[in-house]
Amino acid sequence: MRYDRQITLDDIGVSGQEKLRNASILIIGMGGLGCPAATYLAGAGIGRLGLLDHDSVSVTNLHRQTLYAEADIDRKKVEVAAEKLRASNSEVCLEIYDERLNTSNARKLISNYDLIIDGTDNFETKYLINDVCLLENKTWIYASVYKHEGQCSVFNYKGGPSYRCLFPKIAHENISCEVTGTLGMLPGIFGMYQAMEAVKIILGIGTVLSGKLKIQNLMFQHDQLIEIKKRPEQIAMILEKGIQSMVTNCSLKDTDQFYLDVRELHEEPLIESKNVLRIPLQQLEKRVEEIPKNKEIQVFCQSGIRSLRAKELLENKFHFGNLKNVSGGVQTIING
């Protein structure tokens, strides 16, 4: 009875429902894209869902990450998401990974699932997903959002193009919704697009977004479907050489200044300097004793938003008087 409405569809039926029950999907990133994708895939009866995220719920997540509520703030996202999804459908096997995807764990994790859904917001992780999926011969479903516009595509599907075919070079810097802003409906819709692509792939029905990039601006209702040209040399490079690191290292313009970096540990570029103390914003209160009070400290993040929040927290709660905010973000203090 649970799946009656979709079993009634001619192209699904009981045999299609069995395919969904026997399928496994890993969702990397349980944010604005991962939450709706997981919700609808659990509802559809996917047999095994993996949820991977190393982050905790914050109040700024709540307007778009629909699995979380105010009572969940500071709890681990994967734990909360698993609770909510089990309450919705106890038949789905949920496996949680409270960790960040990296070169050490990516192949083991990705090889254990039929399909991969990318709910991340940084280029480095997307390239890592791409490379591992090529090496493990896995299809993955990509999406990203920027202001009022979203993108969606399917990579490595039946010999189709890869992410590197579309983006052979990494962008200079990540652009997240923290910097640009977004309405919660946009990632919600594109997370559902990802779930729909997953169901089509599992069932072998419809037209899959392989070799095509769907671009949609929801504010102005502009829709595009762009053909992606396959670049065999990009695919061959990964198959022959393995995972290609997209980490970008850089140096400081002012090597005498002391800095506090409140970005997450995975965020790029990396700054190689003994004068940079890296403590992610969410760990700041627990590690406040590591921060010196006897010298001027420039506090920075990717854009200047989190660093301002960190400065205000340290000043108001811990009485720091030696902090300055880098309002332009990391790009203003590095060479290159």
C-alpha cells in the first residue's frame, strides 16, 4: 500500500518497485540539495541510502535544509537526517557517515553503492567524486545552485561525459550560498531533480540528463539544456593516472601578520604559514584558549561573513580586544 501510487504507473509496476528496493545510493552532503533528495528517495522506497556529512546543524541551515528543526541545532546532520527518514519510512536501510569525503576514504565509500548523488558546495569535492566514480565505474548525479539559478547533470553514465569534460579547469574560488545567498526553494527543487534522475537510472526509463546540462533560473523562468561535449583525454587522464588533486596552495602577502582562519578544514585555498591558526567557526568556543590575546589577529574566512561572526563572538563572550575582520575574505590576503 505504501508504494501503491507509483506502482500504478505503467513504467514502474511491481517489478520497478523491486528494482528500487534492491538499489543503493550514497548522498554526499546533507544540505540544501541532499535533504530533499534523501526525503524523496526514501519515500520512493530505495532499499539502502548512505548519508555522508561531517557538519552539524546551524540556525542558518533551517530555511532550506528541510530535514532539520530548531531543536536539532548543534546536532550532527547525518544523525538527525537518519532519524527523520526512519520515522518516514522504516523499510529503508540508512547508513550514516559522520566524516568528510577525502582521497583516503572516497574509493571505499563510493564503491559500496550503485549510484552517487552530489550535494556538496565546493569544487574540490566535486572533482574528487568525479575521479573516483570514473575509477570505480559509478554514475553520479550533479547539481549546484547560484543565487536564483541551478544546474543539474548526470556524469559517467553508460560511457557518457564526465564532470571534467564540462569543467576541465577548476574555478579560482568556491562561491557558496553563504556569500551570494539563496532562497530555500532553489536547492529544494534541484535536489528533487537529482532524486528523479536517480529513479530514472535505476528503472531504466525516461531520458537521463547524461551529456546534457540543465540550467534553470527560477526567478525569471529561464530554462536551458546545453549539450556537453565528451573529452576523452580528460577521462583517460583519470583512468591512467588516478585521482588528480585539485588542492590549491598559496602564500600570504603579509608574512609578519598573524591570522585566524575560521573556514572549514576542507575549504581552499590552503595557506602554508606558521602565522595562520585554523579553527573552524563551530569549534571556536571549545578551542578559544589556543587564540593569543597578546598580538593583533586578522580573522578571515572565504568571504568575510563568518569571520565577522567569529570576531563578534570572541569579543562579546571572551573579551578579546585584538581582533580585526578581513572583510574581503581570503582572496584579499594571499598572493596570486
